[in-house]
Amino acid sequence: MVPLKDEGFSANAIKILKTRYFMKNEKGELIDKKPSDLFRRVADYIASAEKTKEEQKKWADKFFEAMMNRDFLPNSPTLTGAGRDMCLSACFVLPIEDSMESIFEAVKNAALVHKEGGGTGFDFSQLRPKGSFVHKTQGVASGPVSFLKVIDAATEAVKQGGTRRGANIGILRVDHPDIEEFVTMKRNGKTLNNFNISVAITDEFMQALKRDGNYWIYNPYLKKKTSKKKARDLFKLIVESAWASGDPGLVFIDRINLLNPTRELGPITATNPCGEQPLHPYESCNLGSINVSNFYTAIKPDEFDWEKFASTIELAVRFLDNVIDVNKYPLPQIAEMTRANRRLGLGIMGWADLLFKKKLRYDSPEALEFAEKLASFMREKADEQSEKLGELKGSFPNINRSIYKGKKRRNATVLTIAPTGTISRIAGCSSSIEPVFAFEFVSKILDGEIKDVHPLYEAWKSQHPEEPLPDYFVTAHEISYEGHLRMQAAFQKYVENSVSKTVNLPNSATTEDVDRAFILAYELGTKGITIYRDGSKAEQVLYAAAAKQKLIPRERPFSLPSITDKIKTGLGNLYVTITFLNGRPFEVFTSIGKSGYSTMADAEAIGRLISLALRTGVDPKEVILQLKGIGGSEPIFTEGGLVQSIPDAVAKILERHLGEVKENNRDFFRDICPVCGASLPDEKCPLCPNCGWNKCS
């Protein structure tokens, strides 16, 4: 029985809402007490864009009902910021020209966007290549990769309380002279913790690849073609890097511009961090998703309620269009460009759940056929609603510089298929158009374990306890790359923006598999592709393995010098003693006062394991990296800043005596949630099953 105050939302959904979305006062106390408080605030604020009080009341009630029923949810920034004088959009693209002024203007603007919780995309292709002459200083340029690292460092500095980080994507054209350095820079798993990277692939390059020929390299500083490279050699480098680390992805930039309805405004060169939203410079887009699983019905054609779906599409388009009018933009240039095009990004979630209910295997011809039917219907109804709003409220200002010249239409685009990690957790459905990652998932947290079981899987198992699982119950790694890509392509046919989709590959996948997947993505008409090979983040794939040796902890001398520090935690004062041998930390002892026996035992265990690591020769900085930033149930601010947990407190004491460890090598590839300490699934953009933290948002 779900408690009345939870209003039908799951325990995990309530936990995520309290952690990330419910409004709090200055003392950290919840102002929103239940989901309806949040959704009423959001609905009323978004409906305030309507012209009359009667219309505002009417649409506020409709928006509220759709969100409470979990038929439609907007993106996280809208849920977080509505009515709080905050930005409501998730996706931004910022321009970078070939000058120090432009580069550092982009750094500043990115910080302002990240402060509002948005993600940014950058095209570095206009920057002069490494080694180019700089007239003013009589020196040489350091190249695009160096400045990409500058923005990465700035992003690191804008993190807020350990719970929000700016997500970025860096894009470089395949014909830039520094493309090899760009392609390989993330192979070591330590570089650019705050960036995804993608190569902007041109049609010329793909044609050269097909005929095993050469393609031109273009120097943006000299503004001319300078040399030729063999397409197959570079493609091999891209494939090997993606196989090793999940980066780079590919963006088919010529296709994006060919199909861009506002291409008269100039070329699109970048996308938002997950690639689903190609945008002009300074343009933004707000997203929202319809939970298609909720429209399943056994008594209607296709086992789907098309009438209810149509009305929800109309409501969602109006909602997202209103967001543009009530939004608070981080930069005036973004406000101007966004209002000029009024680009929307309506998508779906719950797709895998709907297929389970319809008993269709994800990669079956029947599922692909239904995907096209649903996407086509969605595009038709969304276009109709945008045209109605154009008649009612006026067309987007740039309509005469678009393919819709001479028509009435409110929005340059209407559909996007975006990741829906956190909002799908709130809605209690599968993410976006992705297959289910796993039916059962156990996440370890500091004070125990949480077990996630997919509800449709659990229901079937309870009704058929002794029977084998039906063929249509498949997970991401049971689907071939071809099955993933054909589903992406089916939706892309009707989506004028793009489709974010991770092609999950098993750990055993080869570079040849990645090669074929990249080529198939181009042939099927997608606008981009991201692959992730299971377990690749945890592997040191580019270095020869050292000979195995047995590690034996060093014996403890009879006496050692030591220091003892006290630090305040949410569970009481923690006392940390560090012993030293030859000037290096050798042991750590921890105890916590006025706390329960379980907490005391945890503190002692942490100290013993740290001591074992140090005595075995582990670098103390590696110990700090493992402990630093782990979240707990009782975070507390002290004179030294935020202490999130006992492990985080120990890391702070170690840093106090050993120096701050600034580069957290595992932060981007971690398997532990930085907010609550729960273990994460091995994905490119993992979502915490406990608190809803998502690496890419």
C-alpha cells in the first residue's frame, strides 16, 4: 500500500523528489511536502504564460493532472526551477571563435549556464591548430584540445555542493588538423572528466572511407585546404578510442544541416551534451517526455490509446512552448536566439515498458514497425498543435528564414528523443527509447543495500514462478548493435532534431563490431551515434599488463610518530589518527564519539582498510580519491566546508596533512554515486538508483 502522502509515487521516486526537486527553505527544510506541491507550483508557473486568468487556470489544471498521472514530465531544470527565478532549459550551444577573447568569453558563459544547471555544447573547429604562429605574441598556438581542457577545469570549479555538475560536449570536425589528438585524448580514462566528445563527420569523409581513399584537411586559421589524409587510418583511430573508453561519438554534421529547418540562419556546428539537440550558436531548447507506457490498453487497436496520446501531445507542446515565455535565460544572447526560433524538444519515455506490455521483443520487426507508427503519429499531432499555436499566438520570429516560410507555425522544431534518466525514475518507467539495462539491480550504499527490480518483470515472475522468461523480456546487452541502431533510426525518420541513444555492446565486442556499428549508423540515416562497451571504463586497455605479484602488507614497527585530528560529521565528531613511516602515511585509525555501535564499527572498518592499503604500498592520493565526495544520509557544513559522510571526512583529514588532491581521476567514470554513495550501473551515463544523480545531466 502506497502512503497517501506519496500520492501513488514509488518510494524511490519520493526519495529523488525530496533530494533534487522539492523546494527547501534557507535551513534546508522541505517546503514542498508531497509530489502535488511540486507539480502544482510547476503547473501554475508554466500556465502563467497564457493571456487570461481563465486560460491560466484551465491550463494549469491540465498540466498538473498530466504530471500527477505521470503521463508527461518536463526536463529536470523545469521541475527544479519553475517559480524560483531559475533557468528552465537543459540544452545550450555556445560559440567559440579563434581568439583569446572569444575563448574566455565562452568559459565565462559556460560557467553561467552551468550555475543554472544547464549543459553546454561547443564546436572547437574554428580554433587554429596546435603549433600555428600567433602574430601578437610571436609564439605558437596550443590548439583546440588545450582550450577544451580549460573549459573542463572551469566546469570542475562550478560544481555546487557535490550534487550538480555542468555537462559538456566538445566537437571537432573530422577535417581539422588536430583531429588525431582530439580523438585519442580520453583513452586513459583520466582526461576531461566533465566532457563527452564527438567527431563531426562529413559526407566527404564517409565517401572517402567507402572507397578507401583520402579526404581533405582544412586549416581554419589559413582558411584553406592544406593536405590530405587517408580516411581509413583516422576511422581506425576513432573506432579504437571508442572501443576503449566510449569516446568519441560521431555526429553526422552535414546530415544535421541538410535537415535543419532554420538552415538559412547559418550552419549548426554543435549539439547539447547528449547529442539529441543540434543548436545554432546561443540557442537553447527545453525538453519534456511523454510516458508512452501509460497509454497501453488491451481493448483498443494496437493495444494503445491513440486518442489520449494525441491530447497529451497537444498539451505537452503547449507546455513546452509556454516555458520559452516564462523562462529565465542565463545570457541575453540565448534569450534572443531561443525566442526567435522557439525550438521544442518533445520526446518519449517508457518505450521498453510499452513493448513488454505488448509482448514485443525490442529488436523485432513488429517493434520497429510500431516505433515508426508511433513516431509518425507523434510528429503529425505535434506539428498540428504548433500550427494551431501559430494561429493563436503568432509564428516564431525567424519563420521567414526557415522551411516554413509563408505558413503559420509557432515552433521551428517540435520533437527530440532525449535521455530521461531522472524523470523516468520519477514516472516509474523505462528511460527514453532505451531497452531496460537490467531486470534486477542491487546497489550498495553506506548503510546497506537497495534492490531494484523491474516491476513488469517482477509481476510476470510472480505469476509464472516456474516458467522460463519469455523472449520479449530482453535487456540492453542482449540486443545486437544492429537492433539498437534500427530502433534509433526508426524514430529519427520523424524527429527533426535528433535521437539520443547509447548503443550498448558486451565487453567481448571487438573493434570490428564498433567499426560496423558506426558505418551502419550512417547508412541508416541517424544523425549521430554513441557506443559503450560494457566494462570498458574500468579497464586499462592501452597498456601491457604487468606480471602478477602477490602483495604483502608491510610489517608495523614497534613505534611510529602520529597525529590525531578531530572533524565534525553529521553523525558526531570523528577522530582520525594518522601514523607515519619515513614521512609517508602508514596507518589510519578512526573512531566516532556519541554514535551507535554500527557507525562506530563502520568507522573502524574504514580505518583498517585504509591502513591495509597504505601498508601494501597504495599511493595515499589514490585512497583520498576513493573516499573524497562520497555522500551520506547526514551531510553537514563545518568550518572546513561540506562534509558529506565519514569517508568524505577522512579524505578531508588526509588532504589536510598531505595536500589537496585536485584531480579526481575517477569522477567521470566512477561506479559510486558522488551524492549518496550508492553503486552505479556500468553505463556511459549512469543513473543512481537511490537518489537520481545522473552523470550526464
